[in-house]
Amino acid sequence: MAEAYGLWPGVVAIAADANLFCVPCAERLYGDEAIQAVVDAEPGWGKYQDHEGNPFGVVLRWSADAHTQYCAAPGCGERLCEDYCGCYQHPELWQQHGIVWVEGGP
């Protein structure tokens, strides 16, 4: 599971266009200064953009946006949701119905 950064509940991923990146990969791809400003919500953080001019967004720990998602950086593949979350056991339930699988049934 990706480490959470910043204030509680913490940022587990940076959204850049349609891709999600764990924070260390986002820092490597877009620079430490830019990503740290986004994570910390520093004044002016909205000026930072991905390579296509899209503003960065954040995905918070335990967010529905993290369900079934992995870091999109080449060679990473870090899980962005909690390791124990049922969304990884039956991703089709989440993707098709918005239901997270729980032991004993959906």
C-alpha cells in the first residue's frame, strides 16, 4: 500500500490527467518542489501542472478514488488503496457496481 503524505488522512496519490501516481513516483516525474506544494496545499499550489498542462489533484487515503488503483509510473505498480481492502479481491464488484467485497459476501 502506498504511504500517506501530508496532513491526516494523508495523500496517497497524485492525479495527473487520467493517471494516478504514488507520491514518490510523482516527485520523480514532476519534481519534489511541485508535488510537495500540492501535497501540503501551499498557497499557489494550483499553478503546478503535469506535462500536458493538466492541474494536479490529490487522492486521499481511504478515498473511493483509490479503490482498485495502482501507481501508473513505469516499474512501480504500488497499490494505492489499503492492502486489506476488498476492492483488490473482487475489483469487478467495485468497477461495475461500486461495492467493496467483504468477507462472507458483497
